[in-house]
Amino acid sequence: MKIKNKKPGRECLYGIHPINEAFAARKRKIAHIYLKEQSNNPRFSSIIASAKQHQIPITYVSSDYLTQQAGHNDHQQIIAHVSPLPLTPIHSMITEHAFIIICDQIMDPHNMGAIMRTALACGVSGLITTTDHAAPLSATVSKISSGAMEHLPIAQVPNLVRCMKNLKQNGIWVYGLDQEARVAVYDSHLTQGVALVIGGEHKGIRRLVKETCDQVLHIPQFGPLDSLNASVAAGVAMYEVFRQRRFIGAIDDKK
């Protein structure tokens, strides 16, 4: 059988979790599934069942083909040709109890994926990142997020400061994470509509972004190092928001 390359406007998604979650989220059009020939991995069963249910073709191919399509061999013997991930309008993220994550030039796909995975677990309303100088919404990020990227509402904006001002005008309190801040994240009231700004891996939050925040907060820490990894800091702050909202009964984590 002649193998077709992906058509223009389609992307290559790889890995068991991302493809499973792409089916579950129903945000992308899944055009074709490719599996390694003679593979009997039982973890493929749910993907095969979903593909058959939606009449999506499945083709068994060599490992070399999968590697060529993915660009590396970390594909877990499965890829899918899919449509690009649709973006979410920011206005749909704005609610009375909105919980938004803003990524200020997060460049490392591992950090971006880890932030997305924690964000989904914490009930984040949406994630906003920049169109430039940021990790792209790639198959790598989806795999690192264990497929969380497929579910999370995501927006990309060219101007983060303008976006933050718009959020503030719509009743969202914007807090930045910065180790030089005087107020600790644990001493802040984060139960209203909030947006947390996570700075880039090397320089943190940019000056104009910091000045646009309603307040900047720090995460208390011991030891000689002066900062946490971006995704770890984001996780600590997100779970503090989660904790405060759970404490007052604003969220139900037993669903």
C-alpha cells in the first residue's frame, strides 16, 4: 500500500495519551491513524476502537515511517494526522470565577507541557500565551502534557500587556509571580476571578508585563537557589488557587 504524507493544513500528533485525548476532546479532526506493523500493544485498543467508530482509516507502517513523520523515535509506535488545535476566544474564558494562566514567553516545550497538565488538573478556565517567543502548540507539548493540551482552552495573543488590560477591564485580577515581590502567594486572596502570569525560564516576567499586574507575588523557599523552575512555580501557585477555592466551597473536586 502506498503511504500518503499528511496533507497541507494537517499536523502530526504522536503518542498514546495525546491521540486518546484528541479523540476524547473532539476539538481536532483526526484524518488518519498510523500504527507500527505487527504491533500488539494492548494500549492501542481504545484508539483503534475510536478510529473504527468514527470510520477513520488505520494503516500499519514501519517504525522508520513513524520516525520520519514524527521527526524522532519518541512516538510510542503510533501517530495521527490531525487538524491544528483550534484556539479559544479570550472572552469565553472570562467569568465571575475565572482562573486563567498567562505564559509570558515560556519557550521550553517541557515547561509549557507541564504547566498545561497541572492547569487542567486545577480547573483552569484557559491558558493564554504569546504568538511569538513562546513554545508552539506542538505535538511535543501535547505529549509532555499527557494530552492535557487537547482539552485546555488556549488563546494566543500578539500583545500580552493589551490582553492583560482587557482582562482587568472585565473584572479579572491579574497577579504575576516574581521572587522579588514582597507578598507571598499564600498571603493573597485568590478566590475571585484571577489570572496568574508565569514568566519565562531565564528572565521571568518582563518589565511592562510586571507593571501591568495588579500585584506581584512570590513563593517562599529555602536553599541557595534563587528561583524555581517555571513549571514548578506555576504548579505551586495554581494549587494555592485551587486550595483556596476548595476551602470556601467554590469548586467541587469530587466530580
